[in-house]
Amino acid sequence: MDPHLLRTYVTVVRLASFSEAARDLGYTQSAVSQHIAALETDLGMPLLTRRPVAPTPAGERLLEHAGALLLRLDAARADLDRFAAAPRA
């Protein structure tokens, strides 16, 4: 599961809008749609209804995991950034 796609998914759900998510993330609406389609293809199930934009039951389940996954990835990145910046012995 691509973390960029997951981050896009969480933003779409949070804003309940593909176009608002695109503005928030600095993407085009088409790119956001492609991200969601790629994530749904990867997982093999629909994650969102389109009108209105809302998570499906599977999408709700993914949201239960998404926050923790993204936090762990951010923590790993920060840890590695600190590691790279530390003087070597």
C-alpha cells in the first residue's frame, strides 16, 4: 500500500471532496481521482462513494488503520532524518 495514496485517501475523506483534497494537497483533481482509483485497485474493493463523497464500510475500516500507519511512517522518516544528521564516530 503506497503511503502517498493513503494520505490522499485520508484527505479526501476528511474534506469529503476530491477537489478540496486536490487543493489541500497541491494536486490536480484528476491526480486525486487517480490516487483513489489506484488504492482501490490495489486493495481490490471500493473505498469511497462518489456522490456524496463518503467512505464505504471497507473505507471506514481502512480509516481505522490509516492514522496510525501514517504517524508511524512520519516517525520513521523523522528518526532517519535525525540519524542522517548525527555525527558519525
